[in-house]
Amino acid sequence: AYSYATTQYGYSYNYDSRNAAEQRARQECRAHDCQTVVWVKNGCMSLATDKHGTIGTGWAADYYGAEGNALQDCGRGCWVLETICTD
């Protein structure tokens, strides 16, 4: 989950349902406007950003694929904030 107003983010993984995972990620984000920006089942997800608060998201079957997709989605000058893989 990501807050565009504060740039805070939160994540969760290995929950029994998508709803429970998204709810926990929004709680971890700790901002009033947090929203789900990427979700994955049986894979990896990644969140990238730049110094202006632009974000990119990506998912793939593997860690580096998710990171590459997030960086491509975000654009030039971005870096990876977080990459999470399910067990």
C-alpha cells in the first residue's frame, strides 16, 4: 500500500486472502490515504520511486523480475523501495 500524500508505504505477505493482505498493508502504511498499488499471489512484487514521489510497481515470478518491472514502470531516476516475495 502507498500514500501519495506522505510517500509512506506498507506491505504484507503470506495471508490467507487478498482482502486480509491488503488490509494489513494499509495498516502498515500508517497514513490516512494509503491504497493498494500492487498485489501478487505466488510470486514477487516490487515498489520503486524517484525523488519527486513518482512510483512504479511490478510483479513477476522472481525477485529480480519484479524489481525490473517496477523500475521500468517508474521510469528514469528511480530506485527500488521494497521487494517482497510470497513463500
